[in-house]
Amino acid sequence: MSSQALRVGMLGGTFDPIHHGHLRSALEAREALGLDRLHMIPAPKPPLRGEPQVSAEQRLTLLTLGIGETPGLYADDRELRRDGPSYSIDTLIELRKEYGPQARLVMIIGFDAFLRLAQWHQAQALFDHAHLAVMARPGYAAPWPEELTELVGAREVEGADSLMQRPSGGVMMLTLPSQMAISATYIRKRLGEGKSTRYLLPEAVEEAIGKNGFYRHFSSHDE
Ligand code: ATP
């Protein structure tokens, strides 16, 4: 029965570094979708962007510090234990195996990532394993590219209750209450310029970045 099925979310990213835009969105998406658990999963080698300056293990450490004791959020290192590029399809297949066929599995992405979804590895197959929830993100309001409209087809539903009727295959647009125009690029830029990042990311994360001297050398490639 749908009311008893476990609801599990996955939020992948580079988290280079984790910031309040990620964390507040994760918390609010968890609430909006009624998720029992939300896996936040750093990618070691994101297929569609350059190599991050800070190692995957270090980004995972920052993510773990950022989450702290937040109920329901879980820093998941599974992609670091896998060889080769980090494809979300492989992660969803793993999660589906772990939680079983009845679990409601939801991949959560920001609107900027959604705009490029049609280029992802095995994009259509993602829907065999999970729903997709797309978070609005300030500064990103572009029209959907044609191939994205084709990919989504008639999958879009209104509201979490409709989405959770089935284990996978739906798409839901999420407009969360506290949208934040924070990006990791902006944080890396400020750190590279020796400027303050206070209140953009959790204090423990800011402290660890300072102690380890991460992101001191910003280059234009990071923009
Ligand atoms: P960068 O600036 O380095 O590209 P980022 O801040 O966009 O990084 P990612 O690690 O690439 O962070 O993001 C992981 C996921 O979180 C993506 O789906 C992205 O769209 C989403 N996301 C990131 N920042 C926000 C934000 N401020 N609000 C909502 N979603 C966000």
C-alpha cells in the first residue's frame, strides 16, 4: 500500500563545497515529499563538468559536517566506492535493490541540472527506477529544451500524493519556500579572493575549509 511504502530521496551533486542552498533545499524537499530518508551523494567525477579541486573524500567530509545531526539527511559515500564516471542511473539501480520494488524512490535535482537532463547517461531509464522532483532555483527560469520536453512526456504530476501512488516514473516540479541564490561557484570565487563566506554555508564547513586551506586558489575555470 502506498501509505506504507518507504519514501527515499536521492540528491546527487558535486558539493564543492556543500552550502545552505543545498542543505535548506534538501530539508524542505524532504518535508514536501514526506521522505523517510534523503541520501546526499557526492560524485567523485561528475560526467558533465571539470575535475573539482577538492578531492571527493574531502567533499564528503564537508558534506558530513554540514549535515551534522539533521534528521533524515544522510551523507552517502557509495559513488566514491565505485570506479569510473558517476552515473545517477547506477546509483538509482543500487538504491532500488536496497529498498525493494515497492519503495518510492525520488531523484531530486535543481532546475539548472534538470535543463541538461536529456544529456545524462541513459536518461529515459532513470524513470524505470525513480521519480524525479525538480527544485526551482533562483536565476534559472529558461524554457525547457525540446529534447527535455520529449523526455518528460506525460510524466508530470501535481503534488506529492499523486507522485507517491507509484514507485517510480513521475515528474514533479517543486517550488520550495526558501529558495536561495547560493552556488558553490560563488563560494569558491569568494574564498579564492579571500572574502567572507559567512552565512552562505554551515559554520563547521566554513571552519574546516579555512583550516585546510581549501579553495584558496580560484581560477577562471571554476566559474
Ligand atoms: P556549482 O556552482 O559548482 O555548479 P552548485 O552550487 O550548483 O555547484 P551542485 O553540487 O552542482 O551545486 O548541486 C547539486 C544539486 O543541488 C543540483 O541538482 C543543483 O541543481 C542543486 N542545487 C545547488 N544549489 C542549489 C540552490 N541554491 N537551490 C536549489 N538547488 C540547488
